[in-house]
Amino acid sequence: MAQKGVQLDRETFSCSICLDLLKDPVTTACGHSYCMNCIQTHFDEEDRKGIHSCPQCRGTFTARPVMVKNTMLAELVEQLKKTGLQAAPADHCYAGPEDVACDVCTGRKLKAIKSCLVCVISYCEKHIQLHFESPAFGKHKLVAPSKKLQENICSRHDEVMKIFCRTDQQSICYLCIMDEHKGHETVPAAAERTEKQKELEVRRLNIQQRIQEREKDVKLLQQEVEAINGCADKAVEDSEKMFTELIRLIQKRSSDVKQQVRSQQETEVSRVKKLQEKLEQEIAELKRKDGELEQLSHTEDHNQFLHNYPSLSALSESTHSSSINIHPLSYFEDVTAAVSETRDKLQDILREEWTNISLTVTEVDVLLSSPEPKTRAGFLKYSHEITLDPNTANTHLLLSEGNRKVTFMKQQQSYSDHPDRFTGYSQVLSRESLSGRCYWEVEWRGGVVLVAVAYKNIGRAGGDKECGFGYNEKSWALNCNTNNFQFWHNHVRTVLSGPLSSRVGVYLDHRAGILSFYSVSETMTLLHRVQTTFTQPLYAGLWLLDYEATAEMIKVK
């Protein structure tokens, strides 16, 4: 009992704001005591509202109270401290700022454990007992502690809202039925809850089904990730093996050429040395004969000279000079030339095939491509700023506006020779290659203009069908003229229906093999869509058929 008395003293002399023993205690006009610093801080926050109130009883003051230290209460607190009473420790039974407090407790409030929807009050463990013990509270609905109980009170009639208005889809009290909700479809809130509960269960079932489906999808995607990683590892391993085999083959061919050259070198050197030895022997014999002749020429006795002259042996057959064919520094040049030619061919093959290999790698797409945009704003997300390549422009084409605009001129332009230049048709290709998803717009005027896309290896020289946009398998073209639009591919023409406009939009989804042409004005109208498989990067192209005709790659925003 003594301990209980100490506990009551601690509650009595504690500040209800900080829950500690009072420090510099002050007392409001309504009789509640606080720490000087705690109540001043509370009033500071209320200065913005222009009204001040007691934190406990909510009593209001017309002006901010001037707080004066309660000397007697301060002395009592100090005496209690001397007797061993210290600041009260935080107790898990008392309500903190984040807790729901018991509405029945006075002074320091305990935590509520239940809220009553009928009483619209929250109760602590002590004060809820009456609901459990008295039959009068048997029909009251107890729920988990809630700070939103006041939302169950009608703001107009101050009554508990037990009715639901289906007409206005809101909770109301019974007096509202006779007022602004008169004639509306109303049901008890419990009945509406039952209906909504059924709908909730159906929605939960749908959500759970979707969760299961998504979990299956996640599992499939995880399996797909594993499959991608496995296939990629195998592709890397296989390609490394093949490239290693190719390297070994090249190394073997290099070794074979080296061995053959050395073998031939040895044969030829041996043959030359044999001939060299033969010549050296012949030289020695000639020198000996020359010595004999010289000695005979010095014989003074004429008879002796004539006697010895016939006994001189005849010269052996001389090596014919035509058997010696000297080519300084030209030996094995044909071998070097043959290897060089092989190297160039291999480089060309690797260069051409590398584009296909690289494109094949980038076209690996596990997930389906996103659908084609429906609005111009959607297309503009994929807009590309395209410039024209002067090295491809026919000499009758004048480029301007930063190489974005082209005009067909009668007089030739002073372009330097270049293997990429179109010589037969007044065509030009873009500088940029196009892959992935791209969108661009072309403004055309003054005559017939073909808006096209093409592979880089399309023909350039002359005026046959291998060079003209839309006349071969390497290009696709939209013919724009004052009468209609026409689509050309592989020399097949398709006349299109659609509104004529001076601006054409082109959409490319390289991976999906989609190429679409649009008539662009206030709205976008699809003129033609191609579904195919692109095997190389594409380039934007323009073909002007009339003098003074112009076409411009527009900077879209």
C-alpha cells in the first residue's frame, strides 16, 4: 500500500506533457500544472493559431497566459526528490503520442485496448471491464483502438452514423434520412458492409489469382534469365572454339607457307650453289689453260713452239650464260602477293559478316517488342535527328540546313569523287545508321520525292534497278506526289489511299521488322506498314525526281 501511495504522488507531481517530475512548475488559470519550459513550448506552437488552450482540459484563454512559477509546488517537488522520488520512468501502460489514449482516464491517461463503436469512446484495460461485466453493453461493438472514432459521428446532428446512403455513397445518421438524404436509397451500415465484404472477397480472390499468375510469370522469367545466361555462355564458348579453330587454321596456313618457302629456298639455294661450283671449276680450268698458253707464248724456239702447240688439250664445253637468270629482290614476291590477297579477302569477309553477326546478337529479344505508338507524342519519344551524308549525294543534289535539306539542281555540284556516291539516280543516304526503334519526319515540296530506307550495300554506280530506292530487295520507298502516295519495294508498286500531306512520318522497329509510313498533318494517318525481317542496319534515304524539288529531315520536338 505504501508503494501505491508513492505511485500516486509521482502522478500528482508529474508534468502531463513530458511525463517527468515537474521542473520549475507553473499553474494555469484552470488549475493544471506543467513544467515552465513544456507549457511555454506548447504556447509557442499555438501562437500561429492565435488561440491558446490547456493541454489537459482544453480550456481556452483569450490572450496568451503569463506563466509564473508556483513556489509552493516547486518546494513540494524538491522535498519529494530529497526523500528519494525521482523522475518517473516511461511506463508502457501509459499512452504516448502515437498511442490511442483512454477517454475515461483523468490526469495521465492509460493506453486504450479497445474502442467502442456505439459509445464512440476508447477504453483502457481498467475502464473496459464494465463492457464485459454489464449485460447493458452486450450489443456494443468493440474494435481495436482507433483514433478515428469521431469520424463515426455525424457533423450535422452529432449522432452516431449507423446508416449508409447508397445514392450518395456515404455514411449518415438516422436524422439525415429525414433531412438532406430524404428519399434516397438507404440501408443499415452493417448490411452495406456485408455486401461490400462480398465484393471485397471477390476482389481479394482476383488479386490472389493475379498474384499467383504474376508469381508464375516471375518464375518463368527467372527460368528465362537462366536460359539466356546458359545460351549466352554456350554461344560465347562455341564462338571462342570456332574463332580458336579459325586462328589455328590461319596459324597452320602461315606455318605451311613458311615451310614451303623455306623448302623452296633450300632447293633454289642448292641449285644456285651447284651452278656456282661448276662455274668456279670452269674458271680454275680456264686459268690453268691460260697459264699454259702464256708459257707457250714465251717460247723463243720457233720449232719447239710449233711442236708443242698441237699437244695443248682442247677447252671443255662452257656453261651457257642463258642458264643464269637473275631477278634481284624479286624472289617469292608472288607468294607475298598471294598472301596479301588472301588477307584482303578475309578482311572483307570478316568486315561484311561482322555486321550480320553483330546485328544477330542485338536482335536477340526474349520479350515481345512494345506495341507501335498510337499518337504523335508517342512516336516523338523515338525521334531521331537525321543528317544526310554528302559522300552519298548525287552531283545534282544541293545539301543545306546543316545537311538536313536537299534540293534537286540542274547544274552539277562540285563534289569530290567517292565510292559511296550515287551516280545514276538523284539520291542521297543518311549519315546515321538506324537500328532499334526510330521515328523521323520529312517535309517535301516542288515535285515527286521518294522517302526511303535502304541497306548500306545498295548499288551506287549507274542507273539500273540495283541502285534505285524501291526497285530492289535492299530498299523500301514511299513515293510522294501531288496525286497520291505509292509504296515501292523490289520493283513492285502499291498505290495507297490516305490524305495527301507535305509531311511524312517514318517509324522503324528494326528488331520487330516493322516499317510504317504516316501522313502527318493535324493528325497522323497510317499509309502503309511493312512486316519483314531486316538483316542489316538501315539508312534513311531521299530520291528527288523533279528539278527544284526539295526534301528536309525535320527537327521534331
